[in-house]
Amino acid sequence: MSILLPGITGNCRPFGSQLISQQKRSERMTDDEALTRVMTNKNYRTKVYSGNKMSGKVDTLSGLCATILQDNIDALGYTGGVAYLFLKPVLEKATPDQLLNVEYHNPYLIEETDELWQLYCEKEFRTKKREELESWREMYMRCFEERAARLKATTANIRQAQERLVPVRTTKLAYIDSVVKPPRNIARKQAKNGIVPEKNSCRSISTIRENWRNSEGCNT
């Protein structure tokens, strides 16, 4: 047995003593080494990846088709009689105008889309109630037309009020029954030079018009 066992050497140290020696070595770290380590950890930047997060789940073919139709619902026309169950995820993302367009090209869907019109009514016309034997689709059409009529009437009232506030422009003629006076600078020069205009030389506009009419009568 003694032959198989290794011999004892003087350099053999327990494993725990190695940890203690490493700890003491770290305690003996200089200030420069500690500062370098802190700056290195501070300047380290975490890697950030841009773009959409990719999951390992692969979407189904029907899900991909629904996503494409949702992004291009304005181009959706005749569906060829596809069941409402398959079109529902697409129509749930549609606006009322888009849903009306789809129903126009596919009238068979009107009997199935009443639940969607209920959501539109509860969102846009919360205070309104359905009339007797009225579907949610019919209620939305009625409330939409009433709202459009109120908006039109309000716009007309505002336009009429603005027209009443606009002042009426009138054209006024100066010196109709009075003598035409020269400008101030001309009058000053005339007074400085001793020029006094004759009273008969400055005739009123009414006098000129009267003379012009008389001359026309003479010519005829």
C-alpha cells in the first residue's frame, strides 16, 4: 500500500490556503490598480440590439394572411364567399367606412357584422339608444346622419353670423357740393407768391356735371 501512495512533499499546501492567499493579494492592490478597475467597469457598455424582438414562435399561415389584410384593408373587395369567422380578425381592425366598403362588395356579411357595429355605436354614440327592432348597424347609420345634419346646420349658422358682422362698404364722393380746394403745399406756394385763385375758377363737381349734361343736351 505504501508503494501506491504518493510521497509527501514540503511544497504541498491545502486548497483553502490558496484562496486565502488570493484574497490577501487582492487586499494588497494599490490605489492605481483599484482606480483602473473601477474606470474599466464604468466604461463598459452593455450591448443593445436594435430592431424588432424576434421570438422563436412561428406564426401560422392564417395569421400571416390576417396581418397582411389588416395592413391593406382598403384594397379588400369581393372575398369570394369566405366565412365571417376567418374575416373577423381583419374586420375588427377596420373603421366604419372600411367595414361598409367590405359589406358593399360582400352583402352576405351584413348578417354577421352586427357585433362590430355595436362596438362602433358604444364608442361614438354612447348616449344614444337603439330604437325598437333596430339593429346596431341601422342605429349607427341613423346616429351618423343626425350628427352630420347637426354639423351642417351649425356651420350654416356660423356662416350667417359672420356675414352679418362684415361691414358693408360704401363708396363716398368728396366735394360733391363744395368747391375743390388745392392741396396744402400748393395753397402755401400760391399764398407765398401772391397768387389768389378766382372763385369762379374752382367749380364744384356738381357744377361741372351739370354743365356737362347741358352740353350734351345742346349737341343732341
